[in-house]
Amino acid sequence: MPREAENDQTTAVWGLPPAGLATRRASISVDHDTSCMSSSRSRAPSLESPRIRARSALGWSAAILREFRPTTGDVNALSLLASTGITALLGFVFWSVSTHLYAPAAVGRAAAEISAMTLLAALAKLDLAHLYPRFLPEAGIRSRRFVLLGYAGAGALGLMLAVGFVALGFGRHILSGGATGAVIFVGAVVLWVVFGIQDAVLLGLRAAVWIPIENSTFAMAKLALLFALVGAGAAGLFLGWVIPVVAGVIVINVYLFSRLIPRHEAISAGKSRLPDRRTLGRFVAGDSLASHTTVLTRSLLPVLVVDRLGAQAGAYFYIPWLIATTLPVMVWSVSTSFLVEAATDPGRTRALILRSIRLAMVVLMPCAIVLFVAAPLILEVLAPGYASHAATLLRLVAVAAVLGALSSLYTTLVRLEARRIWRLAALEIVYNLVLIGGTLLLFGPLGIEAPGVALLAAAGVSAAIVAVPTVTRWRALSQDGRS
């Protein structure tokens, strides 16, 4: 493409007037000053005309809003953010309603069964949530087989984990319905595996707009079934989760395999850029180690707080910690969406990363600032009496989330360079060792604030580790863009 057109495309990423347009305006101004060329140019307004000065006085923000056009990456990122918000809100409503309709024992038993199901499914998915956004855009004619193999492998692993969970007696105190309930539980784990993976497939096919629709429909169906199955106790609550999953898996996969995947294969012209099995296997192994390390650490910390500081401190700790796990998901939603776009069009990687940084900061910074400034008020509204105990912890969590954004950028770059995925695993191990070790060391002097300080330290250590390689890779992308 011509250099001027390339510059226009790059600056349009930021929603600014294209460089070519600015050049043409400057050219008009010069012609006007010399006033010796042609009458048409002599009538053109200069950059110093009152009209231009007035527009400048309004600021560039108006120009950005006027020129900005959302891309597919923007839509996918905002769709994931919407899905996260809708799922969290309707999940809160689900459990609030269930406490009014069902006995406490039934709610507790169903919550334990659902937690076991989701944990086993998360382990079985082997972090395919990152595999498909990264490689499905490159799969081309092999897309159908690529997706089916993922479903089969993760589903088989989920089946083995669920059968082992039941056979070893881990579910004897939480599963409802005897032998029939055990069979339903095993089937539910497999379905939940596919239900989670299909969102990654939608994202990899650049169709994330369907994810919030799918998840909101699922959540509303659960709410409706709460009332329909109220007489079944804990088994009814669990079935209220499982039945909508069956419908969601059928509907989404019919759409995937009849419409989206055939269309994706058709535009590939019979080609595929999918790496070999060894590269894919290395990616899954490294990324799964990184993700599972983080999941286990985030699950362990509330247990450590209760064990060392008591149940009351655990209650004060939990709400800020929920927020601590939510803020990174917001950044993940943005970075993963643009990972798909970069895998689809590697030549635009630098421009896409710039755009993802901008969108992530637009989403993250206001949330972090509000949490930091209004921490006591927020805690008082959510949980009266908690502000005096957990406000500092919430502020530490907000600062750590901003500091962790650099690591998120590095993570995206590593996933694009699939052969270096073990660096990501190593980074996550260091991060979580600092987090757990720092928390244990600081419990004595700091109490409930220890995990917050340790989280901030872990984010700082990670940022220090990735700073140089991130800058190095960024310079390489800049040189590639000029070559």
C-alpha cells in the first residue's frame, strides 16, 4: 500500500485525523501564504483561520469522537466485558433468589456441587481459552478438525476427572440424587467443558458478540428454573445450572459448524497456517501451567486468611479479593480480543497493540481510580461495617491492577510468539511465589492487609522482569513496521 495510505490507516487506529489529511491541510496553508499558484488554492483556508482556531479550541476530543470507528477487535473486547458484567450481576441475583426459595442446607450443597463441577471442567479445558483465540484465525481449512479435536480431548479429560471424583468418594457428601445424580454430575462436567471452550471458539472466529447474548440467556434460564424446580431441593438447584448448558451447547455448536466455521474455511482458499502438533502441544502445556498456577493461588489465599487470621478476617478479605480477581479479567478481555486480530493480520500487530492499550486503560483506569478514592464508601455500601477493616486492602488491590497491566501486555506478546510460551509459565510461577510467600511473611505485622501488599509486590516484580523484553519486542515491531 502507498506510504501515505499506510500512515492514514495507522493514525486512524487512534481515532485521529489521518496524517495524509493533515499534510494536505498544511499544503493548502503554504499555498495560501505564497498566494502565487492558483486562484483555487488562494481561497483555501489556512490553519490559522478563525474557523480552524475555533475548532482547535474545542479540543481534539471532538475530533476523536467524530473520526473514531469501532473495529472488530473493539466490538469483541466490549462484548467480553459486557459478558463479564452480565454474568457477575445475574449470578449474584441467582444466588440471592435461591436463598429465599431454598433451605440453607440445599443452597450450600448445590453450591458445593456446582463448584466441584466448574473446577473439574476448568482443569480439563487445559487453557484452550487461549489456544483458540491465538491459533483459530490461522487454522483456515483445518478449522473444523481443530475445534473437534479440542472438544474431544478436553471432553475426554473432563470425563476421566469426573468419574475419578465420583469413584474415589470425593462427592459423597455433596452430590444429590444417588447413582442417578452421580451420572448427571459426570455428564454435566463434560458439558461444562464444551460450554467454556465454545466461547473461545466464538472469539477465535471474531464472533464474540454472541458471547454476552449466550451467557445472559443462560443466566436468565437458570433464574426461571429456580422457580420451576423449587420442590427438588439441592438437586433442583444443580439441574437449574445443567439444563440451560445442554441447550446452550446444542444451539451454539449448530451455529458454529453450520455457519461460522464453514465461512471461516471458505475464505482461507484451501490453505492453513496452523503450526505443527509439537508447537501446539508446547503452547497448551506452558499456558495451562501458567493459568492453573494462578487459579490455584487465587483459590488458596482466602483459605490462608481464614486459617491464619480467623473467619471474621476472611469475611473482610473476600470482597476486595473478588474485585482483585475481576479487574485483571477486564484487561484480559481487551488483550485477548486484540490477540485474535493480530493473529488474523500479523502486519498490523503494532497498531493493534496500541489500540488495545488505549482501550484497556480507558476501561481499567477509571475503575482503579474510583476504587482507590472511594474504597470506604464502596465497602460500606456493599457490606456495612467492612470499610474500617478492608479499605486499605481494596486500595492496594486497585494499584496492583494498574501495575499488572504491563505484564498483561507482555503476556499477549508471548502468546503471539507461541514458541516462547514457557516464559509465561515461568513468569506466573514467580508472580505466585511472591504473592503466597509475601502473604505468609506479612500476616504477622500487617494482618488482613498482607495479601494486598504481597499482591502489589508480585505485580511490581513481574513488571520489573518483563520491562526489558517488552521494550525489546516493541522496538522489533516498530522496525518491522518501517521495513
